[in-house]
Amino acid sequence: MIIKIFLVLLGSLFFSSITASDVSVNEWIDSGPLQVHAPGFIKGPNIQSEEFGPRYVLSNTYLDLATLQPADGVPFLWDNQEVQNWMLNSIPEGESLEIKPIRKAEYQIAYLAFYIESGGLNKHDLEVESPQMFEVFLQGKKLSSSYEETVDSNLNTAKATLDLDRGKFLVIVKSLYTRGDENKWWIKAKVSGKPVLGTTPVCGMNIHHLLEGTKLGSVSISADGSLVMVNYSRVDRKSGKTSKWTEIRDVSSGSIMQSFRKAGTRGYHWMPSGKKLYYIKPGEKGSSVWIYDFEEGNEYTVLEDIEELSGTEWSPDEKFLIYTISEKKKADSGSSLRYMDELGNRTFPDRSIGSLYKYDVASKVSTRLTFGKYSTWLNDISQDGEKIVFSVTSPNPTVRPFNQQDVYMMDLKTGKVDTLWKDSPWSGTAIFSPDGTKLLVSGGPDLFGETGRKIGDNPIANNYDTQAYLYDLSTAEVDPITREFNPSVSSVTWHPADGRIYITTIDEIYRRLYVYDAGDRQFSLISTQPEVLGSFSLAKKKLVASYTGTGPGSHNRAWILDLETGSSILFDDVEASTYEHVRFGYSEEWDFEMENGTLIRGFFLYPRDFDPAEKYPLIVQYYGGTNPVSKSFGGRDPADIWAGEGYVVYVPQPSGATGFGQEFSARHQNNWGKTVAGEIIEGTKKFIAAHDFVDPEKIGCIGASYGGFMTMLLQTQTDIFTCAISHAGISSISSYWGEGYWGYGYSANATGDSYPWNRKDIYIDQSALFNADKINTPLLLLHGSEDTNVPLGESLQLWVGLKILGRPVEMVQVEGEDHWILDYSKRIEWHNTIMAWFDKWLQDETGDWKQLFPRSDL
């Protein structure tokens, strides 16, 4: 629910009808008088046949009001680089704020500001009165104005109704004083509805901080380590559309070398050497590969007008590139019937088939390298440019995980292809060692049979727990280098500069960087500023890297890492202005031990302005699937916002997740919440017992996707929660198995070798739908109407069942949204719905829920 504004211009009688709930604005942040000038050529009418008047001076945009955060004593820059300061002015109750004009100035304006804080969905009437003409803005958007030139006792008055959501909002009155005005220069305002007014922007984090302002994306460093590619995005609050752009910045100075904003251009990557960037531009005849050379300052094409171009990679010596062309299957001519020939085609259109091509730069010759009915995927090009390694994945519907992979090496001079391994049920990705004698392979514990497996007494591994292997090209021997290493592999790079392997990992509740020395077979942790890495990029020719990262109360930033010294330097903090005045609570890690000795890691956030003598409601947030919930910032479940709203937020990390070792992650297999539910319940009870500031009668829980499944399942097993929220949850494992986007494929790692016909104890007994009669907790089901991952019916069928049973349940669809709620305005509405549900049951504040859903009978 975005701010909605209803405007009425009225006479001058409103201040005579102040009610008990009205609050006069008695404190203002004032810019002081600022001299402005009329434009040239003001004699005679303009193109609209209007004569010039003072209103044109007032309506001119001098400052970007949407970016201002005025506070007492804070400087701002005025015309001609003149520094001004915001000033706090206090006035008696019901009185007006008087501004002292500059002598002899023909025109002068003043900005007068205050903040209004809204803890929910609130409506207020704002009324402004002055003998001068003025404009009124909310968060930089003009919502009312009065352009009348008054005489004697006549006054300008404007009134607007503000429909606010959660947050702190800036109101600015821009007033114009004209030389010769016989009235004193003053402003008076009041706000209805018992508002919380203030003069400081300091506040807790809200959804607008998370979504608005310039946001930092991924970063990537050039081959020589001198330039960094930084991706940004920004949402337009009016249209809700997001603009994205890429900037190239100098590492030493931070200055912008180039900005790329053209729509449709994609696939920005650094060339293997120097200061060159390549990317793909669409055209009428196809797509072309372009290069921008920063040393020469020019842009040129190397490969033109390729239809269905989908990927490119340059050889290390830049003499050729390998590219992929996608081909689609021929449609059945004249038929409305669709033959289902592969399991992968059951819920989405037939996949395209990708084939590899080589383009030689000097001769401009393109050569097709692969052909067939299945896609070929380029894994890597050797450092000498003589070989490539690629893979082919084909369906195998009768053997888990229902696909199989072949991996090949091709000699680019002769075209000879050697098979490295064939018919592997589990997929991997391979890159060449710098000397070309080995492959560094990443894949699950079962990629090479039992070689990489360390799962204890568990019968089946979790193959989402990615491992790293060394594969000897001369002997085909496999060295499982991470088998004894608990963190799960996210990415691997074998750096030619020092011959060491750099690995980004899921490391329990963190995302960390390690380096592996093949000589001493040791892993070493590389310190990074945040312990939760986002993007990570290594320079190809130098021991330097760029990365982004976050943490609780710590927004996304970018750093440059010197791998020789281990030091990190802050490089980009573009989001700092958005969070400059946000005050966060602090976080702590909190672990507990199950009766069977299992240690369950976790962390929690204190509410902002925490008082240990107070009692606070608790939100328990979890995923429970194969990925741990990292100790990060923002995201779909923004714990920092919930803490800013006065909640304690506890995040346990139950069994089955990657990053804790293979034995721990293997517990995910054939479990579907059986162990996890007990761990969440026991953890919640122990957390409450260990923290006396938690109100044991006000406990909520929330999860999305697999976490939504856990929310549903938990309510069939416990009544400790006061309320619960499931977003895109799975209520019937069997229906998701057959219909869900990942469905049977995900079940290969969640119910290995178990199916609806042979494990009813999982597919029925662990499904909330078949246990709906056990649910008594007020449950909110949220789901995107266009969810292609977890079908909408997973929430609908549980809602129907609970409605028939007469249980406290509500269901809200987010129209047009998929598994993630990404649309700007819908994301705000979705967030407000979540907060309204928690406020209703955990803080006894029902107003927002009734305002959003007046037909609700709960």
C-alpha cells in the first residue's frame, strides 16, 4: 500500500475547527530564507498564453526534495556552492512559524519541514495556512499548493488527506516571499489523528529503506585488477519500474570511467587480460558481441548478427571465443496437442537446445563444435587455448535423479573428443588447472561414487552439498579435496598467479572465502569485512579481488581485497545515504543442543531501543530445507525490519542444511520436516526459557517455500505459536512432487528413492493437508497467483480444508506474482499484510488487518 494522497483546496476557516485529536506543528526544521531570481524574458505571455507571475518562481524545482533528510544543524548546498544549515525552530502551541526575510531581495523561498511517523496504515488530514503562496510535499512528491497572492487578512489554506503505510515520512512546505509583501512571512500547520511528529529522520528500518534508493548489485574486477564493474538498480516510486545500469570505476580513485545504461544489452564480462569489457547487444538481424577498450577509449564489434546467441566465453589469449546458439524444437504443425516426451517438459515449454561454436578473431571463421538433440555446456577453455571441456545432460527417467551427464574434452586443433566420464547420475562442473594437467570439479558427494562421500550412518547423501574434486587428466584419478571440509562449495577459482584454489562457501550461517593450497592440502579462511559474502570476483592476472557482503544491521557494500596482504578496502557504499538515519537493534548468536547431542546453530535480533525490563513478542523465522538461513541483511524475510517494529526475531538452523558437513546435510533425505519440526519446536521453547524478555504468550512463526511447508507442518504438531504465516508453502508433498517446478527433481535430494506409492509415511503423514484437523493456530496463507515453483493450489487446498473445519485461517493471493514477490507496490502490500497479521495476534493491534481486509471475520 503506497502513500495515497487526496487533495482538496479550501478557504481559510479550517484552523477554527481544531479537534482534540489534531496536533499543531510546533517544531519545524527551517532552511531560512534563500534568495532566488526570476528568469529572463518574463515580459509577455508564454506558449500557454500565460503571463509570468510569482508562482513560476515558487514552482521551479530548486532541490531534489525526494533525497533530503533535514535535521538541526545539518548543512546543505545552495546555489553558487553556498553552504546553508537546517535549523530547528520551536513555537508555542497553535502559533505560527515566522520567517525573517532578506532585505531588498525580490524573491526568496524557504523550506520548512517536519517528520510524521506511522507505525501502521494510518490516515491523517494535513492543513497548512499562510498569507504567502506555498507548496506542500510528502517524500518529495507535491501533494498540494496554494498560489494565490493575498491581501489584507486573507490567507492561503490547503488541506490534504495522507494515507500512510509504515515508516517515517518527510513533509516539506516550500514558501515564497515577494518584495513588497505587506504581510509578515509565516506558516502554520496542523495534523489530525494524533500523529507522531518530529524533527529528526532517525527511525527503525522499514520496507521503503529496503526497496527504495540506489541499490548495489554485484561487482566484478578486471583482469589486471585496475577497474571494477559495479551493477546498480533503482526503483521508480511512481511507476514501480526498476532501472538497472552498470558502471566501470577505477580501483585507485573510485572515479567512473564509463556507464552502460542501454536497455537490452546483457552479459557484461571482463576480457581475460587488460582493461577490456565485452557484452552482447541485440539487433534487428540478431545479437552481436561488442568490446569496449578502456585504454583506447573505443567500442567495436567482433561477432555480428547471430540469431539466438545465448552465451560467450573468450580464450585466455583472446584469439577466439566460444559461443552458444540456442535452437528450439520444431512445433507439431497444425496441432493443438502437445506430446510430453520428457519429464522436464511437464509444466513448462520445451527447452531450447544449445550448441557450441568457435569464432576465430583473425580469420573471422565460425566453426560449429557440437551437434545433437541435447544441449552441450561449455565448462572451460584451457590456459593454452588448445582444449575445451564441455558436458551433455540427457534425461534418464527411471534412475534417480532422472538425468545423466557425460563430460568430454575436445582438442580444438584436431576436433578429437575424449570422454572423461559418462552416464553419471549426478552433474558436475569442471575447470582446467593453470598447467592443464588437472580439472577442478565441483559437484555433489555422489558425483564420483563413494569417493567424495562422508555421510556417517545416513544411507543417502544430500547432493546439494557441493564438493570440490581434483581430476587427473592423465590417470583419471579423483582427489576429493573437500570431503573432510564441512563448508559447502559455492564457487571455485584456480588462480594462475599463485597456483592456489579460492573457494567461496556456505559456512554454517555465513558465506565465507577460503583458499586451498594443493601442496600442503590445507584450507585457510580469508578474512572479509562482512561474514556473509554476496558477489565475489578474482582478477585473472593479479592477486586482488572484489566482493560484496552484508550482515544484520549492515547493508550491502563493496570491497577490494588484496590477497597478498589480506586487507580489504571499502570501495562502494552507495546505500549509506538510505540507511544514514536508521537505527538498528543488535544481534547475537544463540545455539542449543538437542537431547540426541545435535548442536543447532542460530542467531537472533533484539528489537530497536531494547529494554531488558520489557516483554517483547517473538517471531521465529526458518527455512528448514537444504539451504541455511544466512546471517545477512534484507531479502524476502527482512528480520531487521521486524526488529525495528518491536519484535525479537529468532532464526534457528535445523538439521539437513548444507554448510555444516555432509553428515548434517544428509539428514535432509527422506525426512521432509520430521526432524526439523522437532528441532524448531524445542529450539523455540528453549529460546523463550533462556530469554525472560520474550512474552511466551506472543509467539509467531513464518517461513517461505520449504519454510512455508514447515509453517504448515509445525501447526499440526504444536500449539506453542500464537499465529503463523506460510508464503508459497507445500501442503501435500505428493502433489508438489508431480506438479511443482522442481518437484520430482528436488525430491531426488529430499526423498531419495522414495515415492508416493512406497513411502506413504512421508508423502501423506508429513503433509499438512492430511493432518489439517490438527491445526488450531491462526494461520495466514500467502501465495503469488502465478507461482511456477510451488503451485498456488498448495495453499488453496489447505485453506479449503481449514475453512471446512472451521479453523482460524486466512488466505491472500498476490495477483500476477511468481514465487518471489518482486513488483514494487505489491511487495509493499505483501509486507504490510505480514506485519498486520503479526500485529493483530502478537501486539493486539487489529486496525491494519481490518483496514486491509474489512471482510475478514477473524
